[in-house]
Amino acid sequence: MAGHDCSRQVGQAIDNLVKLELVMFFHENPETLDDACGISRRLGYSPEVIESFMPELVAAGLLMQHGQGPGALYRYTQDPEVRRVVEGDYSSRYQTKAERRRLESALAAKGVV
């Protein structure tokens, strides 16, 4: 994936706070391999909420999926370019929950969330 295309694809995929928190969780814990229930316990969302966003993050190349259905396991992408985009565009900018909430407010104001 070319740099600009990768950055655009990542930006289009991370269009709400839950997706941002999911990506940041895996970015900060790149060796994690877990299912939606385990991830939901770590992030404080219901498994259903987590499961609803996973297909988009997998399709965008941010996460990898192993298996199908409720027992599917997820891990962070191994693509170095995607990791660089997340590190450069999101990691330093949205490290705290307060910064992530400000992003959610800005997206809501634009009608994105």
C-alpha cells in the first residue's frame, strides 16, 4: 500500500472513538491475540460493540482475524506501513482517553459519529 493511500485508508477506517480505542489498544499491545469478549473486558465496551467494529478494521488492514464467529481471535496488523501510519498519525496525538473524547466530540460536531 502506498504511503498516502495507506494513510487515507487508515483515516477512513478510524471514524469513531471505539475504533480509535481498539486500534490504539492493539498498537500499544501488539502481541495481544484475543477474542471480542476479552477485548471488551479490557476496554469497557460490550462484546457486541467490539464485534460490530472488527470487520471494518480487519478489512482496512488494521487488524488480523483468526477464525470465524464469536470465537474469532484478533491481533494487530503485521504490516509495517500501517503500523507507521498509526504511530505517526494517531499514537502520539490520542494517547489519553481525554484526547480521544475530544476527537469524538469533534467527529460528532461534523456528523461523523
